[in-house]
Amino acid sequence: MSRIGLEKGEVTVITMATSKGQSLRTTIPMGIAKQFGLKEKQRLNWTIEVKDNKMVIVVTPETT
């Protein structure tokens, strides 16, 4: 697996997506977006796995 240039990690903040909705929102750091060629309004598929008693989130961009 290639290493993203975020040796110290990256911190984002979770906020409400809308005032009436049931969803939360966070920001994808620009370094990650650039490395994986993510574009605005691109859809992402989220899968959660448990490894070594830790939550691992796998995000796969949809291609059109």
C-alpha cells in the first residue's frame, strides 16, 4: 500500500450535513483528494471493517 504524505496524520471535524437531516459531514483533506483523483460531487462508497478491534473505513470512489 502506498503511503500518503500525512506522516503526522490529518484531523477533520464532523458537522451536521443539514439542520433537519440525519447525516453527518466531514472534509476530505486536499492531499488525499489529489492523490486519488477525487473530484467535487463524485460519489463515494463506504464500507466498514473491523481489524485488530479497530474500525477501518474503506472508501471506494464510483467511476462513471
